[in-house]
Amino acid sequence: MAVTFIQLQISLVIGIAIIILLTAKYKVHAFFALLVACLVTGIGANMPVPEIINTAKEGFGGILKSLGLIIVLGNTLGIILHNTGSTNVMAGWILAKTGKRNAALAMGITGFIVGLPVFCDSGYIVLSGLNRSMVKRTGASAVVMSVCLATGLYSVHCLIPPHPGAAAAAFSLGVDYGRLILAGIVVAIPVVLVAFAWAKFAGNTITDVPIVENEEHVLGDTPKVLPAFLPVMVPILLITAKSVFSVNSFGSSTLIKLFGTLGDPVVALCIGIALAFAAGKNHTPTKTALLLQEAAEKAGGILVIIGGGGAFGAVLAATKIGEHFSSSVPLASLGIMFPFLLTFLLKTAQGSSTVAIITASSIVKPLLGALGLSSETGRLLCVLSMGAGSMFISHANDAYFWVITNFSGLHMRTVLKVYSTATVLMGFTAIIMVYLLLIILR
């Protein structure tokens, strides 16, 4: 029996509601919520159960085939940078260049740079001790410093690979990683500046700031400045160089082949890991094994979420949802706002930016033509639009919100007032930047 558009809409709404309810209220792992949503949405669209299972398997395997190594290697790079002390070296160098009067700006820049390969929650935990130390040394507001660090990390986490949401959306929509990194940085810079301005304005009005005195992690010998930065910058340069040399066959065939290999995200991240190990000192086989084990274990939870998102997306594609929406709803009038609003609603309701982007990309993919976003540039801007939507609102149902609260020692109401409000401004700034890119690149 053919499925009707109304029936398909109801099935989709129920599927999304299940994801939100299970993850936000009952704290069920996102993988299982996405798996249940696959079954419910597929059954609601009159798909036989064996077909739902086979489709979900293909979607799960397909997305992990392309993203699995990238996620594991990106997570590994972040862990090694922390354990070798490279993150602290980068932060100290930035502070030296900006000066103590601009300590908050230094923390924002540190978050931005460290956040390129390091997930935002891990990055905040890693840098929280340094943040407290800088507050004591400079006399800056703990609220301002904490929010600047948090938003610096958060801005790139939502927009730029190898972070799982952006990477999964880029794969799903067929967007080049190099172009996305470049465009994501262009969008993220004004986002960070707006967050910095808000933190300075709102944070300095708060005087009741209890700081939790935690023992700071004291590192041994740390790398020099250049070796500390190279593991972050080299992979980004290689990935973007691949895009530059592949456009219109720019450069010689040898360069195109060379950067085509070195600029592959897997190869580039492996080079970054090698540079990170080289920057560290006193490596032992036991310590190295423990670091790699930690990286693999932490990546596992992320991989199953991404796989679940791929499974859900494959089931949605099998229901022909794009054809139904294209013929029934004037989506072209919404354009770039549709993925933005969809991701915003998912993020605000269930808390995870990663789950919000992965779920939204599954829904948006079959609608690209109807939205007028099927071109290469349109797909790129669609990913950035979803990244903008996934920024806000970060509040009490977001794990990162509690990382900030616990590791900064700030009151929950203070984090809500300054940080959560900052995420709203960040999201609006990001979508404005996406619209400007749409006008420029059209």
C-alpha cells in the first residue's frame, strides 16, 4: 500500500519525538534512540521490518566506512596534544602575544585553535586548570574568562570537521572537507568575536563568582611553541591544500597527486598524530599504549551515534520523503533557513549538537533539490546552516553546559545568563554569515 504524505509526516514527527524523548528525558544513549526511531518511522511509512533492518545496516556501515577513521584519528590527536602539554604551550604563547590586559581574548583564541582538533567538552576539561591559573595571574573576571574559553571551543565544534556533527553532515551531503574547513573558519571568527564581546559585557556585571579550587595538573617537560602548533595546523593546511589544488586542476599534475594523497583527511590526521608524538617527550611503550587505548575507547561512543544517524538517514531516504515534500510543500521559499531552524529545534530539545546535526542532515538530504541547495555551494552552505542551528540553545540538557559549570566553579544561573545567552548570539551571527556567503558565492 502506498504511503500518503500525511502518514509520512506523522511517522517523521513521531520518530523525531522519540529521539528527543529518549535522549533528553530518559537519558537513553543516542544510538539506541536513533535505532528505535528507524523502526518506528519505517513501520509508519509501510516499510517491511526486514527492509528497515537491511536499510539501517547499509546506512550504518556506509557512514562509518567514510567517517570511522577520521573520528578515531581526530580524537587521538586531541588526546595526545593534551598529554604532551601542547595545548598549554599554545595557550601560553597566545597569552604572551595578547598581553595580560587581553587575557579573555587570549582564552577565546586558545579555545578556537585548540578546538580545531579537540572536542569542546574534552578541550574545556583540559584547559580549565590553565584558565583558573590565568584568572589568578591576571585578575581577570572568572566569568568572562570561562565563557570566552567555552565559546571559542564551541564555535569550531559545531562548524568544522573532524568534529563528528560537521563531518557526518559533510559526508551525508557530499561536501568537500577542505572547503568546509575554510568556510567554517570564515563563519566561526565573527561568531567568536561576538561571543567575546557579550562575555565582556555580561560577565563583568557579575561579582558573586565562587571559584572551585582544584589541584592543577602539573606537566613535565613541554614542547617548544612551533612543535606544539604543528600537529594542529599541518593537517588543516594539507586538507585545504587538497581542495585548492583540485579546483580547475590548479597546479601541476605532480602537486595535485601529492596533495591529493597528503590532503586526504585520514593521511593528514595521521601526520598530525606523528607530529604530536614527536613534540612530546619521555614517551614509553606503556604510556603510548594507554594513550591509544583511551583514544579508541572515547571514539567508540561517538562512532555508534554517527552510525545510528546514518541508519536513520538511510531509512528516511528509503521512504522517499524528499519526493513527497517537494511535491507538497514550497520548501524553496525557506531555502537555507530550513536546515537552520530544524537543527535549532533538535538541539534545543535534546541537547546534543552532534545528534542535532546528524539527525537534521538525514532529514535535509532528500530535500536539497526542493530547497534549492543541491549545488556544490548550496550543500556547503547547508552544512554551515545546520552548524549554526546546532549552536543554540546550549542549556541544562546539554552535557557541555554541565562541563562548563562544574569545571569553572560558576553558579548554574551565571552560566545560563552569560554562556547560554552567548550561544543564542553565536547561532544568529553564524546564520547571518552563512547568508553573506550565500550572497557572495551565488
